[in-house]
Amino acid sequence: MTTADAVLSELRRLGRAEHRDGMGHFGIDATRAYGVRTPDMRALAKRLGRDHELARALWATGQHEARHVAFMIADPARMDDVLLETWVSGLNSWDHCDGFCNGLARFTAEPWALVEAWATREEEFVRRAGFALLACLAVHDKAAPDRRFLDALALIEAAADDNRNFVSKAVNWALRQIGKRSIALHGPALALAEKLAARADTSARWIGHDARRELASEKVQAKLAARHA
């Protein structure tokens, strides 16, 4: 049975000082990182396979890349409310947040309930997780009806004045992904972008302008038209 110590040893071997030193340029705290590239972590996770107990042990180490691997090998079906809360409240970087949402949270039993719960929380990376998960669902949850995303626009509007960088970027990400999901969603998302662009608040205005620029582009509209044809 593979142990957390064995995984840490492998991650240490894979780490590169130049990669660790560059993490700070992307807003990632590298204090407890080895500097392992994402493809190497994915390859390691693939070799390990699904191992929920090992994932819990890796999370408990607090080591940066070990937590990434934990998200990749944890069993979504065994992520109960207590464990989800422990992990989401322990997020402290945008890359962990996004990896947790895209690699694990979206596969859990009720990801939409997580969106609603996290997007209204005050903690920076918990709130980011709510909108990062919403963005991931806009791309990957093919079965979700448009109504879910239309309802979620209210969450986006309510959080648009949060001027914390990692939150506003996730709010923007979610708005753009919803607007690109379908023709039915494009109009309401673009309308919200226009509304936010006209607000006095700096964060809302940036979110609106940036989302409007993409959603109003010929490229996006052409893709939606082709998909609808």
C-alpha cells in the first residue's frame, strides 16, 4: 500500500527549484511547494489510482503538490459534508481552489448545492470555489438545464462588487462560461455583463467590461450560431 510519505518522496524528486521559484509570479504561495509540474502530478495520480484514504493522508500533510494529488485521487462519492467543509475551508491558493473544484467537487453528489452554499460565503477562497465550480459546471455539466444557470446569474450579480482579486476573477470566469454555453444563455449573460459594466464599483465594472468583450465577440457568437444550426 502506498503511503503519504512515499508520495511526498516522489513529489520531492519531481520538484524543480525553477518551477517553485516561478510560482510566486502567478500568485501562488510556494512556501510548502516542491515545484512539480501539473502534468507530472497528473501522471503520478494516474499511477496511484483512486485511493480515498491516501487522499485524506496527503491533504493532512499540508504540502502543496500533495494536496493537488489528493484532489485527483479522492473518491467523490465518499466526500461527505464534513470532509468537503474541511477541504474547502482549508484552501489557500487559487490553483488549489480550481483543482479542487474541477477535479473533485464537480463529481460529488450535489455540486449545485455546493455552488449555492460557497458562493455566498465570506471566506475568499471558499467564495472563489463557489464561482469556480459554477464555471466548471457550465463547461462540463451537459445535462443541467438552462434554468440552473439563469438562476445562478443572481449569485454573480450579488458577488460582483467583491473586490478581492481571486474572487472577482472567478465571478468573471463563471459569467463568461455561462454566456458561452448556449444561445439561450448568451443573451442574459451578456445583458448582465452590460449591467455590471455600467456600475460604479471597480470590481463589477471590470467583470462587466471583460465579460462583455468576450461574449460580444464575433468568435463567440459564430461558435454559438454554428452549434445551434
